[in-house]
Amino acid sequence: MDNSVFVLKGWRFEAVKSSALSSFGRADMSERFLLPHVPLPEMLFAENALIVTHEATGWSVTFRAEDALETWAKTQRQEHHVEAIEYDVAYTCHYRGSIND
């Protein structure tokens, strides 16, 4: 993994970069999210993250592709059953980051 850090006015921004998941990793994630019939993105950087931390208080928010896809997957399971399998090709969801106290 490759990390880069930038600090500005008491805020720390850390970018965590890694390689794309293998086909095995994508299949595993699809099973964990209970989405066997919905293809995940071909290039999925599940370990990538942006961590924004307020240094004085330690409060932080993390944005991760895996967390966003998990949020999206939950909304897909809540949809009504339809004849044809439909899925959101843009993987739109209401993910706003993960708060870390």
C-alpha cells in the first residue's frame, strides 16, 4: 500500500492507495454483500481510502470504496423483486463516509 499525507490548518488528509482486487477478491466481496447476480465494477480498489482527521480532537471520517459498495448493496437487497435482474450501473448510494471517534 502507498500512503500520502497532507496537513492543512489542523486537518490531516491521508490517502491510502492499493492495487485493484483480483477476480477472487471481487467474487469474495460479492458473496459477502449477498450480490451473486449483480456484477461489481471490473476495477475495484477496495483498500483505497481517504481519511480526514481533525488533529486537535482526533475526530475523523474515512471514505472507502468497500464501505460505499456495502451501503449500495444494502439498498439493492431492499428493492422489490422484478422479473428481469436490474442493477444500478453507476453504483449510486447514500454513503457519506464512516465516522471514527
